[in-house]
Amino acid sequence: MKQTTILGHSTLNVNRIGLGCMGMSEFYGSFNEKDSIETLHKAIDLGVNFFDTADMYGWGANERLLGKAFKSRWEALILATKFAVMRGPNGEFLGLNCKPEYIKKACDQSLQNLGVEAIDLYYMHRQDPKIEIEEIVGTMADLVKQGKVKYLGLSEVNAETLRRAHAVHPITAVQTEYSLWSREPEQEVFDVCKELGVTFVAYSPLGRGFLTGGIKSRADLEEGDFRLSNPRFTEKAIRENLKFVEVIDQIAQSKGVSKAQVALAWILHQNDEITTIPGTRKIHRLEENLGAFKVALTQAELDAIDESMPSETIGDRY
């Protein structure tokens, strides 16, 4: 299995299993800076070179964490961050903003938080519905001209929006949730990514931890965990969605690997370019995730997974 790929319209050669850093600063229960930095350093030692953050994770704290952890190691890695989701001084969500002046300000703040001169891959996190995509990408393209950003990405866009954006400036990557219980990108986005030469980056490839089998009820989640407000993590949804885990577990047991490794290997087998960014704060989980590279799934096994999976996931993604 191919372990690296060139991201879309770029010269960035990334490890196809990167590291999503969001949970190191917010959303998934308690976190510890020391442990997070150790995990970030270990990731580089294990060959991971693609790290994903956003200005809204911990309202800047996650970018600053990476800036601290990677201060003398930037040459060894590729960093993606995002703009558009506004947060207040106490973390309150203030909506989306893709106005040109805001994008420029957000980029400057991210550069300061990270302590870098240029961002490798800069994503629009979500589209502000009041601003046309052509204007947004035009502003992002200006950041490329200024040397503040190297390549452009979009998150959670449909096929038409991707086409329109790419017509303004080459789009290097599209990031969207994708996993065995979130397969919407297969309907149109995959085809357009292939047509335009855009790399698809799958976030939440383990279903926010659910597909590993580690969440069997709401009691398994810490107080304050954002999943407690997510429609897929009501008691009824968890109970019904465990059918996904049962299918994954059958394959995992037959191959002597973990459920997480099967779920990640399934994504990597979709095509040779697709890249994924499972998040973790723990070194042993990081090592487990990277073990997915060694899991070869036959076409018969891939077909069996498709045929055995439930026809629908209970609960919306958000």
C-alpha cells in the first residue's frame, strides 16, 4: 500500500495517515499539553509529516500548541490550518466570516500563533453563505501571491462549489468527514476531485472514535465532551450504530488487527491518493493508527464490508 502521496496541485509529499490535532485543545474531554507535545514529537519520529489544525480549535490555543511543539522542526512537516469559524474571547461561537478583510486578518493571526512565515495548506473551514466562493478564493489567492500561504484547500464543500473555486485558483485539497458511517463524498465530490486533480483528505475517519468500538454508551464520554450533543451519540443512535462496529470487528478478528486499523485501511484502499487525518492525544493510539498501512484488504473483503454495512447511519453528522 502506498504510504505517501503528493497533495493535489502542490509539491507537498505527505504521509497518507496524518494527524488531526483538534482534540489536543478542545471538544473531546480532558487534555494535557505535555502529553500532546510528546505525541506530536513521536508522530514525526514515526514518519508522520502532515498535521491538521484550525484557528478555531481552542480559539487559537491549538495553533499555539503546534507552534510550541514544532518550533525547531518545521522543515520536517507540512501544516494545514483553517479560517472562517469565529470565536469570542470566552470561546463562544460567533458564526462564519469569509469577508476578504477577515480572511487576511485570520491568516496573519494564524501565522503569529504558529510562529511561521508561510502556511503550507490554508483551508476555508466552512463557507460563509453571504460571500460567493469566487470572492473567497480570490482573497485566498492573494495570500499565495504575498507568500503567506503556499497552497489552498476547502472544507465541506459540494462538487459545484469545488468546480467554481478551482476555476479561480487551483485547489490542492478538499477536506470532508469520511468514514464507514459517513460516505456522502462518494456521491459526487470524489469524482470531481479526481477530474480536477484535487486530493481528498478524510477527517474523522474513525467516526469520532465510535468505529473503534470504544464507545458503547454515553457513559463512556466525559462530561463536556461535544459528542454528548451530537445526534449520532444519543443512546438510541449509539445502540443502532453499533451494527457498524460489529461488521468492522468481524474483519478485524479474522485478520488479527484492531478495528481502528480496519476502518483506516478501508479508507486508504478507496484510491491511491486519498489521505486521512485521524486525531489522537495518545502515543499508543498513534502507533495503532499507523499500523493500518500494514493491513491489506482484498477486493472480496472490501465487497463484504460494503454488503454487510447498515444501509443508513442513525443521526446527523452535526
